[in-house]
Amino acid sequence: MSRPAGLQPPRAVLFDWDNTLVNTWPTIVECYRDTFVALGLTPWTSAEVQDRAHGSLRELFPGLFGPRAAEAEKVFYETFLRIHLERLEPLEGAADLLAHCHAKGCYVAIVSNKVGDNLRAEVAHLGWGQWIARAVGARDAARDKPAPDPIYLALDGTGIAPGESVWMVGDTQADLKSAHAAGCLPVLVGGAEQLTAALLEHPPRLRARNCHELVALL
């Protein structure tokens, strides 16, 4: 998709993290597998994890595990903290995309449903703090995506108001919903085959297959 005529370049670009800028599906799949096994449940397949694991753990786990949600979260993070940095893999073109946004004078922030401290550890591990002004994760705001609260927090103090000049870039339904709720411009990256219904209800204004196409849109 090309940028529509009349749509100005953004003042701010807010990026989702997992599977928007970095490939973390193998880590997420392993964390879910260990969690289900520890609780005596049949693990989801890799495809099921990718289809269902959208949202922060504090939003998802009570519905998945009921009164055992706290136990499940403990197991999940035991696996996660053991493997997440060593397996962190930038998506092709992600660093160039961030550098391009920064060079264009855009305010660049991350808005993720990964717990904030873990998110910031990953940003630091990759050395991407040179381009990213702020990283907002789960539990940093009163509510997580798809609520608009993390977007508001990412923009707080910048003098930039939510609107078409703020692009919210992500690969999931939660990203699209959050952008719509905040009044920002929703940008979908990736294949998003599983998002058919969501695209009708919370459609993206722009779509890109990967980080390289996002550079072209910018």
C-alpha cells in the first residue's frame, strides 16, 4: 500500500515490539508450552499460540487459567527470563527502520504488551535506545492494549497529541484497536491472515508486509 494522497508524514511513530520489530514467536511458544505442561494441560501448538496469544498476561491469563492464573504467570516468566535475551532476533530491516524514523525527526516510542521492565531490557540488549525515546510496556499504564492508555503514556510530555500525525504500527488486533481508541493512525505490518474479522471492525489506514515497506511508506 502506498501512502494516501494528502496524508502527511508522521510526527511520531509508535511501534509494537513483539513480531513487529523483533521475532519472539519461538520464545513465546516455549513459554506457553512450559506453562500448560506445568499446570497439567495440553499445550497449544505453535499455530494456536500465534493465533491466540495477543494481549498482556494480566488480561489473558485469568480467562485461560482461572484461579491458577498467578501460578501460570510464575511458570511463564521462569521460562521467559531464562531465554528471552539470548533468543532475541531483530526482524530484517527493523534497525534501519528505526534509524530512518529518527533521522526524519520523528518521535519514536515502543508501545508493547510485554511487561515494561522486560521490554526495556530487550531494547537495551539490542542497543536500540539511540533511536527509541520511550518504551511503554504492560503494567506501565493503568490498562494495557487494546486500551489507549499506553499510547497516551508514550506521548505524555512530548507536546504531540494523538491524531493522524501519530502512527501506531503493529501486527495484531490489539494494536489496531488501541490506535482506533486513541484516535491515532493505525498501521498494520505483517501478513495478518488471522485478523480478517478485526480488519473489518478496526481497519488499518496503512498496511505493509515488512519493515522495508514501512520505510517506503514513511
